[in-house]
Amino acid sequence: MTPSATPRRSFLKTAAFAAPAIVGLNSLVRAQTANEGKLGVALCGLGGFSKQSIAPELPGAKNVYFAGAITGDAAKGREWAAQYGFPEKNIFTYADMAKLAEAKNIAIVHVVTPNSLHAEHSIAAAKAGKHVMCEKPMATSAEQCEAMIAAAQAANVYLGVNYRLQWEPHHAKAIEALRGGAVGDLSNGNYEFSWGYAAGLADPVRAATIKKWLLDPKLAGGGAMFDTGVYPVQAACYLTGKVPVSVRAFPATRHKDLFPEGVEETMSFELMFDDGFQALCRASYSNSFHQCTTLGPKGSVEILPGDKGSVYGQSGGNKPNPKRLVVNKKEVPAEDTLQLAVLLDEFAKAITSKSPFKADGAMGLRDIRIVEAIYASARQGGASVAVKL
């Protein structure tokens, strides 16, 4: 299956992301003087997430470095090349991604474009012989995910999904505590990742700076479920070590003036597992609230926001996103890390050692199949729908 093309230029011309400022040449040289043995990364999409979270962490990464960019804005590409010290010959457009094959110092393409473009750009990068790190959600349909996996297999390249929390120390220690029996047999959990997108849209000043493509169901794939809903799905799976067998879901949109048809404001959903474990989950644009609590007869394991941090939030501006871990009401120390650098370092490590990568395309496909079951239940008024993996 060839994923249907979605117009790129119309989105990229209207994206309200400012270009990075130019920095001094000496700092560029310092940032790029020790790349021997590292794998070069090209960012496919130079929007807000690339600017705020990924690019600032690449100069300090252990196993990767910033080697190029794929963008619809040539001027922005040149500004980023000047700032981060990669050659202008390593700036590509979305239309000429096949030419990536000529860039021998680019090993990895990190796809950071809107959801519905993930498949197109990941497949193009794989066909050019590049390993692919894809933002979540992996794609907007299981069929697209399958096409991405097939393209990576045909090209003999790695395909990963940005599930950075798999390596985030608070989440990793939570997994360790639960697998070690800290709360006994797991009974249920509550997982939510919601943020105040609605309030931002209603504020004329903030509305000019936040992502508008999330309001386009063709680009986003859906609403809050496709934006942040994957995080509760991920948490329920990696904290239990299991995959749900059925789901029930209930969508709601309170601000119909802000969210068009096909972009739900809130999705509340239930994941049921074969051992009776029940996860109550929510993703919403109505409010800012995070929860990650797993319960058992002996107590609870809970991940909480640290000072000016959030439960699921990524690092940004080259600063960690603080979190806290509480096991049975006792705080457990864990390090706050630069999550995107760790993610790409782990990806490079898997590639160079030819070992499995934990957050691979198969995991991304699994999660999209769960998401599809959630939407199917929502269309059926909350009926129980089996997850077909």
C-alpha cells in the first residue's frame, strides 16, 4: 500500500514556527568537533518540536550528531545549517528525499512532520537507505504502519518510534518496581495526558503560536487521542508488561466552535487485559492534567510532576523535564535526563551493535491497532471492541 499523499507545502508555508537565531562560528565548531564514531542525524521537519526539544540536545549526544535537514523552507534550512554546523549540501526538500542516498554522513532520519505525513516521509527515508526514527503516533492507520515496516525491511534499515519514556529513569524505575512486586498483583491503573489546547485556541495571542495542524483531521488523524492519547496506551502496556485485549471508549467535544468534525476534544477510554487488569485513561484538550498511577493490593506506584515538570513531558530547551517517582508513598530518587538525546543515542547504539531496538516499528503498529479499536468503540457508543494484534 502506498500511503495517500497529503499536501505538504500548504502546511509548511503556514506553520507558525520561528527560525532559530544564528550563533557564532566558534560555538558551531566546538559543537561539531567530536563526531568520529557517531551517526549523523537529519531532522525531517523543522517545526516547534525539532526547534525546542530535538535540535538543542543533539550537540551533547554521545552517539549521534546533527548532520542535515529535510525542510520545505530553504532559507530556514540554511539558518539551521549555520547554527548547528552541518553542510548546506545536506539540506533536502521533501520532494527530493531520494537524494539522501548520496549523503553518506547521514545515517538516521528523524521524521518530525505532522502525523499523516509520517508514513510518506519514513518510507522515502528508508528507500534512500537511512534508518528511521519516527515521531509518535507512528502513523494514522495500521495499514500505513505496515507499509513503513515493509519499506524498512526491504531496505534493511532500522525503524524506531519516539517512545522516549521507555528510557526515562522515573518511568523505567516504575517498571522495575512493579515487575519486582512492589504493589503485588496489579489490579488497575489511571493514566491521563491532557493539555489546555482549547484555552490556547480561545486566546488570540496564544492561538498565533500553537500548532494549527492539530485541527485538521487529515493531517492529525483525529483529535486528542492521536495527539496525547498514545502516552496512556504506552504507559498501561509498559507498566504492566502486557497488551490490552479489549477497549471501550467515549469521545466528547465541549467546545464545538474550536474543534471541527473528526477532531475530538476529549477521549476517555478503558483498556482491559486478559488477567483482569483495568486501565482507565483519558486524553483531552480541555484541561492540563497528567496522571500515571498503577495500583495493587500492597499499594501504588505513581509518577508525578517535578518542579516545573510533567509526568509525560519531554525535555526542552536543552533542559530536563523534572519528574518524581513515589512507590508506596515513599519517594524514589531518579535522574532527570535529556530524553531526546537518550532516545537517539539508544537508537544509534542498537544500529551499530545490530541489536534489537526496544521501541521498534512493531510496537508502533501495535499501538495504532489499539488506537483504531478505541475509535471503533467510540463510533459504537462505547461498546467493547476486541484489539486485533
